[in-house]
Amino acid sequence: DWEKPLWGDPSQDLSHFRVPTTTLWKTDYRMTTADRRAFLDVYRAAIPDAHLRDTIEERVLLRDPFNCLRGISWSAMAWVNYQTGEHALRNEDTFRKVSAYLNLGFVRSLFDPYLK
């Protein structure tokens, strides 16, 4: 489990791992459609159960917008904490990243594909 120590459907972690709010966090890397597909193809090839293997992509795609929303809402909370001084530790890189994530253009780049 990449995000939280939970037992459950791997689609949650696979989605979390490949959404832009994760890949861009400490890098400038945003997975392309081909990258996301290749990542999932390698994982899919290791799934022994046919039903789980055949449905993994659909399950991951269903979770993607929710993981993006989670990243944006967490960033909004962190931004407010930084502004009000409620954040005990200040990291300028983190503040710059959460500010970038709240940029309207970035938010639209995450959610516009789901609104069409």
C-alpha cells in the first residue's frame, strides 16, 4: 500500500499513485496517458484472477477524480493552515506546491476531462 496501511481494492492505491497530485508532489513529472496505461498494464499482467485483471482499469478510472479531489482539498486545507499560522512546520517547497495545486488552471486540468 503506497498511501495508507489498509487492506482493500488495489485500484485505490493504483489511482492515487498515478494522479497528477501525487506524481507532481516532489517532481515536475505528470504521467501521460501512455505512461498511465503502461503502468497499469504491467500491474494487470501480474493479477492471477481473470475478473480482477479484466476490471482493474475500470476500477482505477472510477477512483481517479476522487483522488484528485482529495489532493486538492488537502492542499486547500494546508494552504489555509499556512496562511493562519496554524501549521507548526513551514516548508516553502510545500507551500509553493499547494499554492500551485490551487491555481484554477491546474484544477481545471484535473477535472475538465470528467465534465465533458
